[in-house]
Amino acid sequence: MPIWTRPITIEALTESHRNTAPEHLGLEFLEVGDDFIRARVPVDHRTRQPFGLLHGGVSVVLAETLGSCGAVYCAPPGHRVVGLDINANHIRAATSGWVTGKTTPVHVGRSTQVWAIELHNDAGELTCVSRITMAVLAPR
């Protein structure tokens, strides 16, 4: 059974990120399941750091985008969500191809949500694990 409180599509996610940092980094939404969202970023000139590795901050942008989107679409109608905390552990470097992330809920409560995000390279190897905590704010 889907956890989403309103309709969610790849097209809606993509449109909501027009002219934002994720779009400029080449982020692509790939899949929405009953309780997850999947997206990816390229490892290219836009996303590498000077040593040729995927910039750790780009991994965090991917993780935060996924977790925030999950929280928005799980929140009660009219509520807003804002980030409280995010962490990331960089496990393995990526130097080319794509890094794909998947977010799933750890806790969806009335006032907070916690989302787990795992990032993998094209070989399926874990590159980063992240967790984001979101505050759920009632309508003003």
C-alpha cells in the first residue's frame, strides 16, 4: 500500500526541480514505488571535485533531494516540511558513470520524519549512506 498522501510522479518531481541545484547538477528522477523514490546524478564535469571524484556535497544534494521529496509527499495535505539534520558517510569513491540513490522512510510521524538514503555506483557498490530528519509543520 502506498505511503504517499498525494499523487506523486516522476514528471511532478522533475518539474518541481526546474531551475534548482539538482537540475543544474543533472539529477534525474527514475522511479517512484509504494514507499521509495529513486534518482541519480552523473559523475561528470559538473559534479566532480578537483581530484576527479564525485564531490561529497553532490552526494548530499542527491540524498537531501530524495529524502525531502519523500517527506513532502508523505506529509498531511497543507503541511510543509523542512530539514532539521542530514548526515552522510562516504563509503566508496565514484569517478565516472552515475550514482543512483534510493530513499525509504525510517519514521513518518506527526511532527518529524526520518528518511534513509543509500547511494550506489553503476557496479551496484555502496558509495554513500545518508539519513535526513525532517520537521513537519502545520499550515499557517
